[in-house]
Amino acid sequence: MKAATGVQLIVCDMAGTTVRDEHEVESYFTRAAMQTDLQMTDEEILAVQGWAKRHVFEVFWERQVGNRGEQWRSQVDNSYNLFRTILEDHYNNSPIRPTDGCLELFSFLKEKNIPVALTTGFYRKVTNIILEKLGWLRELNEKYTGSKHTPIQASIASDEVEQGRPQPDMIFKAMQLLGISEAGNVINIGDTPSDIQSGKNARCRYSYCLTNGTHSAAQLSPHAPDNMFSSMYEFKSWLKENL
């Protein structure tokens, strides 16, 4: 395992990693699928957590109708628009809290002068609702970057890159926004298989995962994370010993 010295950026997922997740996103996929006659099992919905949300409907409607024609496009729009309505209503009207240990991790990284970038499978509108409620949107500029004085230093949503997870585009955009040239100086951490894979595809120094988010250790282990942590507290403790 490579040493952690020289780390210049920590890239964190949002829902399930830095933002508490009660599996509501999975339930909203289920509702949108059922109400629009899209066939998706609970296991399939769990497996695609972390993907760009519209992409989920594109993939599963293609499987169901057999091609990407006009019927496919119409069905995708129908399911995705319903999902957006349900999702936005939830985040506009529900309390949003950081995960245990998240704020302590941010404070520690601020002391070390290591920036934090948040990536997410959400699109920008929902991302901003969440960031605003947490107080993390304030003082970010029009590019959604901040300074050493802001809680986070960058925010990247899935609709701001060509491809969402498991592709590495959001990690690369975070690096570009914050002036980091080498992925070998980046640690990526999330709570889904697609989070792990995006870090590996970016060739980050480490692609880590948390086991107290959307997936258990048993579900994440087959995806070969570089390490697994039970919480952000444990991740921070590891960083303290290794930076």
C-alpha cells in the first residue's frame, strides 16, 4: 500500500458518505419504476446507487424495450421526471444531516490544508438543495468552488460531466477545479460499488469505502476497495496516523 504522504485532495461521495442516507433514494427509484411500469428489482436498484440518476432509467428502459428509439426516450423522460418530483419534494421538506464524523473529518482536513471535493450521482438542483440545507453552499462561487475557509472546496454534480460513475469524470473535474494534476495524490471515498470503481478508473492513490452507508461490508468487499472504514471517524483516525 502506498504511503498517504503527499495527498493533495480528498474526494467524497455525498449521500451515504457525507450526507445521511436512510435508503430513501432507493425507495424513490422503486416508486418511480412501479408507477411507470419499469421492471427493476430491489437488488438492481441497490446495485446502481451512485450512478447518475437519469442514466439508471436509460439503462433499464433500454433493457425493457430493446432499443433506444422514440418509445425508449418517452419512457425514460416519464420515469425520470416522476423520480425528480419525488426526490425534490423529499429534500425540500425533510431534515438533512451530515454523517457521523463528517464534520470532524472536514475540520481535520482544513487543519492539514487538504481540500475536500464532493461528488454525487444527483443532478445540480438536488445537490444545491442538500448543500444549502447543510450550510455547505454558502460562499461557493459560480463554479461551485470555495476556499480554505469554506466547509468544502468543490462540488461536482453528475449532470456537469459527460459521464457519471463508475466513470472517473467527476473526480477529474474536481482535480481540474482545484488545480491537482496527479490522481496519485488523490484519495477517493464513497459507500457504493460505483464509488469504488470511479476511484480505480481515475487511478486515485486509494479508492476507499464506508460500510455504514447504502452498502454493507459484505456487499462492498467483492469490489476490491483499497480499504473499508466503518465510519468517517475511523477514516479520520486512519488519516491522522498516515498523513
